[in-house]
Amino acid sequence: MRHFGHIAPEVRERLFHREPCAFTADSPPQLIAAALGATLYSPATRPRLADDILKQAGRGVISMVLCLEDSIDDAEVVGAEENLIRHFRDLAARPDAEPPLLFIRVRAPEQIPDLTHRLGPAVRLLSGFVLPKFTEERGVPFLESLAAAETASGRRLFAMPVLESPQLLHLESRAETITGIARTVDKYRDRVLALRLGVTDFCSAYGLRRPPHMTAYDVQIVASVIGDVVNHLGRADGTGFIVTGPVWEYFRVQERMFKPQLRQSPFLEVRAEELRQALIEHDLDGLLREIELDRANGLLGKTCIHPSHVMPVHALSVVSHEEYGDAQDILRPERDGGGVMRSAYTNKMNEVKPHRAWAERTLRRAEVFGVAREDVGFVELLSAGLPV
């Protein structure tokens, strides 16, 4: 699989200075974590789950979470588990099926070994589990169950803890909670793929809900938690983890998300203002601003609850030609001693030592999302990636 792999090779060639790399569910964890992109959540109760998974893979989805937790009613759990197992087996029986990375969001630690056992040979399609309301106290049993399931199944399984508990939000318990989470995920570092932020639960604790014209960063109590999580758990010194961006709640239920004329426009001639207006009409202007703020605040990837959010996340994750040039210049071997230089675009200062960690992260993102050609921007990437 690869980002933008669902579009024609000749179109990718016109879009990218450096194309996104190919990878598999067995690739190195650091590569997979960076490549998660827009992780699409789906209730495990969907009656055509296997078909839905393949449909989304064909539209550019790289990672999906099949949810047995908050997205379904308490009374539906048993049926949802049975549905999940049945459709995993269905996918495994299709020789040409190419699903995305698949994760299961569970409610309780004991579900992990139970589901892994019940999947049988279909466990080869499972990449891991999403662990809800993660704290040190709650997280250890989940991670121990994951380790046991991995041993029993012989399948490498990753954990993605969701940081969403009230203890993390409340000021009097935040520092202790983050420290405990850090201890836990460091102990199980080889199994923790990425940390996910549950901003909806944060807002719930105070009866808040951000409107579609505001981002998570406009809600100060939420923004402060994101800052503290990145401060402690997202450091670029080798101790940190990839932290993914929060969910965007708003969408319009339309199969053809944008105006038809956008699809009829010649390649690279889509007018930016036309697309921008279409995005505003579909409540996605706020999403675009939040994606930009995610990256500015050290987050990579994003939780998504609607397919229309996927391509905006991926298009804004592509490294620009300018960013790529700056990162390469900063990391040249002859620059190891430090120094300052003017960027190739002659519009900024590149200072080697302070900007090194940024450059390393940028090249990691370039590997998995690609580098746009000099004359290609977000509009062209988004319009090329949208389903026809």
C-alpha cells in the first residue's frame, strides 16, 4: 500500500517530485506510525463491513479502526464482535483483497486475546488494537493482554492508546496522569505504535462542543491538554511517540462531496477559490485549519469519522517542494557543525542545529506522503485524490 496509490501512476508522476513510498503491515513500526494518515473509524456493527473496508481502501484510506466501544450501544457488543469476526474471515477468504491497516477498538482487556483467538487465520489482517481511556492504571492490563495475544497468535500486534480520561484533563491530576502514561508506554515501547487524542471526551467533561468554525485549539482547556501531551510524550529527542490529531466531528452526508464541475476540470486547472468555497459549504474549512494547526503543534495523522475527511488530511500531509528543499539543506553532512543559511527559496533563515529535528521529521513525512512538485499545491493534490 501507499498514499495516493489509488490514483493513476501517470497522475502521481505529474503531482509528485518524490512519490510516497510503498509499505506493508509488516514494515518497520516507525514507518507505519508516520504513515497512518487519516485513520477512519467505523462501527463494527456495519452489515457490509468487509465491502465497506475495501471500498474505503480503494478511495485512499490507509488505516481503519473497527470500533466496539463508544460508537455502538452497550447491548450491541456481542453481536458486533460476531459481525467483526465474520467479516474478517470474509476478507481473508478473498485472494485479491487489499485492505488497509486494520485495528480494533476494544472496551476491556479480555477482549484482546478472545478476539485474536476467534479470528483464527484471519488474524493476519489485524494490525493491532486501540485502547480507550488510557491511563497507567487502566493501560497496563490492556498492554499485558496485547502481549499475551501476540505470543499466542504469532502475529505482531500494535497498541494505539487513546488519551481521553478526565484525570488527564483536570489540572490537579494532569501532571501525575501524564507521568504515569509515560512510564507505561515507555515500558511497552515496542508495541505502542502511536498515541491518539480523544478531544470529544475532553469537551464532554465540561459540557463543551466546538462549533464547525472553530478548531480544537480555539477551546483553551483542550488546547492546554494537547500542549502538555506533546510536551511530555511527543518530544523529538528519541523518547517521544507520534501523537495523532483529534477527530473532526462535522460532515455533510453526500456521496459526491464537492461540486461536479471540480471533477470535470482539466488537471492542474482547478480554481483554488472554487474548491475553497466547496470546502466551506461542506463544513470543512475548519477541518483544514485544524489540520494545519495539528502539524504546527507537533501532531501527525488524524482520527476521522467520515470518508470526506480523509483526502483533505492526506493532501495537507504531503511535503511541499519548499519544505523538502529546506530539510535537505539542513541535513547535508557538511552542515553537521551547524551554521545559518538562506533558504533556496530566499524567503527564510535555515539554522542547522535548531531546525535539525524539524528537518528529520519533515523527511520522514516526505517518505510516506511524498513531496509535491514545485508547481503543485493542496488544491491539485486534493482534487486528484477525490473519488470520481
